[in-house]
Amino acid sequence: MRTLNLGILAHVDAGKTSLTERLLHAAGVIDRIGSVDDGDTQTDTLALERQRGITIKSAVVSFVIDDVTVNLIDTPGHPDFIAEVERVLGVLDGAVLVISAVEGVQAQTRVLMRTLQRLRLPTLLFVNKIDRLGADGERVLRAVAETLAPAVVAMGEVRGPGARGAQFEPYGPADRGFAARLAEVLADHDDDILAAWVEGRATLSQRRLRAALAAQTRQSLAYPAYFGSAITGAGVDSLMSGIAEFLPGLQGDAGGEASGVVFKVDRGASGEKIAFVRMFAGAIHRRDRLRVRGDAERKVTAIGVFDRGTVAPRDVVAAGRIAKVWGLGDVRIGDAIGAARAETPAHVFAPPSLETVVVPRDPAARGALLAALTQLAEQDPLINLRQDDVRQEVFVSLYGEVQKEVIQDTLANEFGIEVGFRDTTTICVERPIGVGAAVEYAPRPFIATVGLRVEPGALNSGVAFRLEVEFGSMPLGFHKAVEDSVYATLRQGLHGWPVTDCIVTMTHGIRYRDWATSTPSDHRHLTPLVVMSALKQAGTTVLEPIHRMRLEFPQDTLAQVMPALGRLGVAPEAPAPRGAYYSLESDIPAAQVHTLLQMLPSLTRGEGALESAFSHYLPVRGQPPTRARSDHNPLNRKAYLLHVLGRG
């Protein structure tokens, strides 16, 4: 039996959790279909998810279609929780992207589809809500073909759209029009089909065409599209058949070396860590000793494999499967289990662009707050917990205001800590302008020599550390101390912002005669001074995050909307009429998105709608903003040394 690890992705409110419920019911896993509105779905298990009617954490549930075991992962649709989606993408074999037949292609739809294409992840489309007033599946598919995926293939047609009884009718073998359209799409990547199509030969059988469609879907060259309703069940059986027919089940090498990845971390009733692991090769057994991070080995104490709607206790989890694993100690999201995979993708979405200070209502709860946020950061590393030891403040990174509300509710409900927040600020980044180099030869009080060169890296490359000194010319612990300290130091550049798109090369190291008296700590403490000296020589530019937005508003409010956009520094494209509304797209500084959302109701009588998603970074105009440092400031040598020596 094949195993398929399948993700359900969508813009918020497109109906993916409802579709998950319908799939589970159709597969016989549940007897009753839960409702998002009633808060009784299988995958939205958190109290906050049930209260708000949105998915916050990814959830796994298993069912069987024919000879395929499907591990279905329901992901959040709200852009504030895009980090959950990112963690899931690396463990998927295929995806279903849900699009509303009423709202159509939305901001998050575009972000998700382009990411799926970039990762070459085989994808089916499900156009949901065909039973809703205003449903227009053909318009949605045209928008997908024009803006996202030209090779989209409608697998049937809708009967009675916009009515409760709307149905999806799949195309059959006798439908010549479908065969012709399918051949036209497939011909772009299949020479035999191209020749037959050009010559007008009717020799292509339905079986041949569907086999070619399956092959191209698995190569992310074609995108079969189904229509239906998660509420009524229309089209769901056809979608399930498409999942089994067109999406691959990648088993991996069951006999090879164990290789997996942790994509989610949870805690059990007694506080123990539970790792959600996708196995790509080999197997892990109960009582196996695994080296997950560092040098310490951890013994697997229990394994629970997702199987037919439950998590069944097992002694082994093999390649292709997903399991809960106990006993891995301080395991974190992204940790490799066994052999690391070379093709593991880096961040596929932009990091959070907002930051806020979390303030406990009771000052005596500062210690408990830090412990609680540390636990939350285990489950969501991109909140990027940052502690300012000087001011005794704790910062968290955010994708949006909804995420802040969820953090506040979680701290109150799960940890009993009432908190407030300072104003949300935008997180800028710094990039090196030129090349800078610095060397420190065993300066007191350090018995260490560190030389570093800082230079610009490729766009969106992050920070790369390289060795120009010969590997092995100094103890490995010294190398590691310098590398770790470089990454830590560059979290705050010349203006206090994280430094990115930067290459740091170690050019000088400690002499052999000093090995015996030096320590990794000497190298760890000296490195920040060298890094910042080289960075000052290179110089940096500060960049702010820019979002791409789409704004819809009544036509008679144009005179109010356009000047307001101008005041926010937005230069919109020409508005396009859509019925009684205008639609326009534009870039907008991330710092202004929340302001525009607050202004929109009064500008548009409450009828305006704004969608936005991170697009790119641009240099800040005018005086670059600064962020107060939360370290001991290696830019100030005297103050830094006093701290290192314990006198500051």
C-alpha cells in the first residue's frame, strides 16, 4: 500500500478545514461531519481554534483511499500563521489548494500557489463553495490560468452553480471536447501528444491522456482542477479519486539509513516533548538511540503512527510515514532524525516583519512569562523570541495583529499569565554595502586570534559563514565558537537590525603555540568585536519590508481612497472596475498596512476589502531607523569589555 503525505492549503475561509472533515467522512474515518462554526472539527483541536473558527496549528489525520494511505495535514489559512504552513511543506508529497468559487483567487492563494510551484510540489486545485450565491468556477479557473498556472485542467463542469443543489459532473471517456482540451495542455511537454494533436489524429485514448496528465501533475507541469462543496459533499468523491490517481506516494528507501525531519513539536499532558516526524528513508524503532542535536544521544521511548483516523502505538516507523515520537529531549522543529537530507529547503516564506514587546500585567511574573514564551517558541521558532537583558524586556516577532491576540489568549488560558503589548513596530533588515575586514591578534584579555571579512551576499541568501583558514588548523571547538558567535552577533547590525545577504569569511585563526592556553570562550567573546569592526568598514544600508496589496472599494469612494493612499506613501496602479467596485494593486510599506486597515472602514463606508502579503525589501528613504540594542554592544569596545570581564 502506498503512503501519500498530503497538505490542504488555502486562503483563510476558503473552506479547507470543512473539506478535511468531508474527506474524513467520505473515507469512513468519522461518522459525523464537524463544523468550523460549531467548533467540533477533527483537526481544529485547540480551544482558541474552536473559539475563533480558524486553524492556528497544523494537524495530521490519516485515512485510506483505495490502495493509498493518506496522511492529511490541515494547515492554517490566515497569513499570520504562515510559519505553520512553511514547516509542513517540506514533508509533503502533494497538495490540494482550495479556492473559493465566490471570492476567487485571493492574496494568500497567490502566495501559496507560487510557493508550491517553486518547490515543484504536485498539486490539485479544488474550487469550493459552488453551492454559494455568486459562485463562478469558470471565472476562478480563468484567473488561475491567467495569473498563476496556465496548465490548469478542469476535470469536469458544474451543474446549477450558486444553488444548494449544485453538482460537479466529471468528464467521461466519451467527452471529445475534454480530450481535445487535455491534449492541448499536455502537448507542451509531450512530443507524442503534440504530434497527434497537430496532425488532428484521433488516436489518443482516454487512458493515454490520463496517464500523461498523471505524469505531468507529478512533475508540477499540470494542475488538475475539481469543483465542489465541502458543505454538501458535491465533487468530493471525484477529488478523492483524483488524489489517488494523480498525486504520488513516495515510499523512500525502506532499507536505507534512517532519515527524517521534525516538522512540529508539541507537549503531552505531563509536559513531555512530542516530536512529529516524517520519515524519508530507513526506519526508527522504539528504544533506538538517536543523535538529534549536539553530541548527546536520546532514546526513543514511544512511537505513535498515524493510521486510519487514530495514532496507533507502534514499535517502528518506516520510510514514507508520519509519527509522533517521544523521548527526543530538547528536540526542535527542523531537526534532522538520522541522516540529514541535502535537499531540505530553506525558508520558503518571508520571515515575520513585525515585532512587539510582551509586558506581564504582574511584574513578578517576568520569569514565568519568559519560560512560557520559550515553550511557545519551541512550537513556532519564527516568533524569534528576543530578550533584552539590559532593559529586562522580551520581544516577539509577528506576522500580524491576529497572531498577537492569539499569543495573548494562549498565555492567559494555558499558562495563567495576563499580558499586554507595546506598539507593534516594523522589523527592518541591514545589508552590507561594501567589503570590510578586521583582525584581532590575541588582545587582552583574550588568548585568541580572529580575522574576518564581511561582504555582500546574493539576494535572499541570509548569512553564510566560510573558512579561508585551513580546516583543522585550529581545534574544531574554536572554529565552532567563532561561527556561532558570528551568527549571533549579526542579529543586530550597525543600526540594530538583523544583517542579511552577507558572507562572512574567517581569514585568520589562532597560532598553534597558543592552543594550550586558549579556550572556545576566548574566541566566542572576541568574535563580536571583530565582526562589528569589519561591518563598520563595509557599511550597511537599512531596508524595510514591502507588501503587495489588493484593495477593493465602492466606485463612489474613489475620491476619498486615492488621497489617503497618497498620504501613506502608496503609488497605486490604475483602478480597474469590477461591477460597482474598483480593484487596484500596489506596493505598500509593511508599516502602513495596519494603518490602512484602520482607515478603510471610514473611507469606504465599511465596504472596502484589503489583502496583502510580503513581497520584497526596499532601502529606507531618508534617515535610516535604528533599533535599541539588546546585547552588550560590541560597537562600544570599552562597555563590551567591562561586561565580558564582569564589571559592567
